[in-house]
Amino acid sequence: MEIVGQLQKQYVDFITSLFREAYLDDQYVQLQKLQDDSNPEFVVEVVSIFFEDSEKLLNDLASSLQQQVVDFKKVDGYVHQFKGSSSSVGAQRVKNACVDFKNFCEEKNLDGCLRFLNLVKQEFYLVKNKLETLLRLEQQILQAGGMVPPLE
């Protein structure tokens, strides 16, 4: 049982740091509350969809910003989608970067858009890495026969 206790403590410390550093917000807690015995993979599924959608959106954004004539309305649409999907999983820093990104789209500021594409990309890969670690910890706790500590 010792291992479970260590994993649970590691999990609580890690998730606490994710909230403290604003990688995640309360929306992530809401997601976890929707997960139950009838749908034990709910969070993993939602987060996986977020990862896939985000990769596609980042590619769409990059190619849209490389066009001879940039369609800022289209770019803004992608950023809006990205903001929505990052909000839905509680990826707060990605969402915040998207808010600023949208301002540059509205100003049709290509340099600003390119700068924020890099920032959004950076924040996405950071949160992706952290969520993968978090989900791995959850799996380890369950495999060791423990319960994942509920979020308050």
C-alpha cells in the first residue's frame, strides 16, 4: 500500500502545482467530476481529442499565416476554435494566449500573429506534456490498486 500513498501524494503535489502555475483552471476539475464508473476514461478521451484538435489547429494556423495574402478572418476563426477547446479542458495559459492572439488578428498584425502562434504553440506543448504526466500518474495509482484523489 506504500506505493499507492506515494503516488497519490505525487499526484496531489503535481496537480496543485499545475493550478498554482495556471496551466489548469477549474474547468479541469469540472471535467473530472463528469468522470465516473460508467465512463472511467472520460478525461483521457476529452484530453486526447484536445491534443488531436490542437495539433491540427496549430498546423492550420501556421499554413494560414504563411500565405502570400493572409486571411485574418480565417486565422481568427482558428484561434477562436483553439481558445474554445483549450477552455473546455481547462488549459488556462493556452486560452489566455489565444485571447491576445485574437487581438492581433483583429488588428491584422502579421508580426503579432506570428509571435503569438509561437507562444500558443509553446504553451500548448507545455500543457500537453503536463497533462500526459498527470494522466500517467492517475494510471499508475489505479494499476497499483489505489484511488485517484478527488480534486476540490
